[in-house]
Amino acid sequence: MDTAARLLKLLSLLQIRRDWTGAELAERLGVTPRTIRRDVERLRELDYPVAATPGVAGGYRLGSGTALPPLVLDDDEAVAVAMGLRTAVGGTIAGIEETSVRALTKLEQVLPSRLRRRINALQSAVVPMPGGAPAVDPQTLTTIAAACRDHQRLHVDYRSAGGTASRRVVEPARLACTGRLWYLLAWDTGRGDWRTLRVDRITAAPGLGARFTPREPPEADIAGYVSRAISSAPYPYRAKVVVHAPAERVRERVTPASGMVEAVDEDSCVLHVGGPELSVIPIYLARIGFEFTVLEPPELIEQVRTLAGMFSRSVT
């Protein structure tokens, strides 16, 4: 690897994680610690604000400086990118929220304070239009994302779906975005178990706590675990139905937050769905737009029959 490529790789590593030891960087880049020290000096000559802490427990950290690093973005471009990322994080542009959080976390780590003030001033002048989901503060998301990256505990004020307020100390693992809602998968130290928290129910800015050693995730398939945790499980009424359509087509109309789809064959799938009341489930199933057969519970079968009769009589 030539010097220029190594410097870019080094810069990328410093942006991914907050703190690195010289030995860790040397191992990742396949060079000696002495080479790392020389490369850090080259980055400083290019005005990249790399801080170094001496000693056995020392290391390197990319911080914010008095000027944005050269050859990346000028001030106006940085403001434009940050505003665009904050808008995307808020869900205006569907499908790029997670990537936007990662990029915004990197960018805000090195922004000079004068640019932060400009961005905050612009943000305060923007009037958001009501959307289909509760708004999430981008700063809360970037704080959580950085805590996941740096393995730092979070102190959060949380409001449950029933309105119960609680103070939680959690070890954040992953952020997940589905539809228009954000979720945090974290180990709850008070409950001694994994929990999936809706970020919009965090009622105040999270506080940072001590660092922790990351735990093994509850499952290798984190996306599947979160999907099951946030679909029918939180609801008092649950149903299991066969949808007579391919699983791929059903997943296009059912978000992980509202149901879990399991393929059966090329022409059918099983849908697990929940709701706050049994009466809303038939309406939701009708909105999906495919024929279905209710497997359970028996009470839902009667609900569907009652609604079918009411609809039939309304057009005769």
C-alpha cells in the first residue's frame, strides 16, 4: 500500500472510531507503530486535527479543529451537506436514514464551532411539515450512534407505549430504522436483558456514561431480532394469518414495525400481526390488498365474518 492510500485508510479508521492505540492502527494497516507516528504527522501537516496521548494506555483521536480539513469540503459545502443529512435523518428522504446517521456522525465530529452555529441557526429557521411518524431529534440520533460506536453507556429518560416514564441505563448496540420509526437495540442494565427502545420515546437528550465491554448480540441476525421485537409482540392482540401472495410482494406492503412475514411457498406466506384492539386487525389485513385466511385467534375469525356481512349489506 503506497503512502497516499495508507493515509486515506488511516484517516478513515480515525473517523470510524473515537480512540485508537498506535498498535491497533499499525495492525490494521500492516505497518510498524513508527510508521503510524510518521503518518499522523503527515495528516497534521495537512491540518487534520489528530490528537495523541503518550504512554501505554495512550493513542490517537481525530478531533475538531479551528478549520475544516482541506481537500474535503469548504465551509458552504459542509453546511449544505450537514443540513441535507439532518433532513434525511428526519425521514424526508426514505431509505437513506441509517447511512445519513453514519455520515452525519463523522461530519459533526470534525466541524468547527462556527459552522455548528451556522447549521443550528439554519435548522431553527426551518419549519418542518407534519409527517406520518413522530419526529426524532438528529442530535439524539448522532449521540446514540456515537455511543454505539464508542461502547459508552447511555442514561435515557424513556416513556413506554402506555405512557409510563422511567430512567434507563443502557449499553447501546445498534440503531435500526424501519419505515419512519427509529429503534435502539440495547442491553438494559436495570432489567438485565436486551430491550428495543423507540428513539422518539426518549424524552430528553441522552447522557453519556462509562465505557463498557460490548456483549454478544442476542442473535446473529440482528435485523430479524429487532423485527420480531417491534412487530406483534408489544400488542395485546395478536393474529396469525395465511396471505395468498408471495412473501416478497407482501413485504412490500408490511413494514417490520407492523408485522412479520414468513414465506411458505411461491404463492403464499404466513403473516404475524398485532394490534391495540382486535377490531383493527381485519381493517389492516384488508388494506394489504391480498386474500387471506385467518389461522388464529378464533375471535378474529368471528370479527372478519361480522365485518364481511356488514360490508356486504352496505352495497345491496
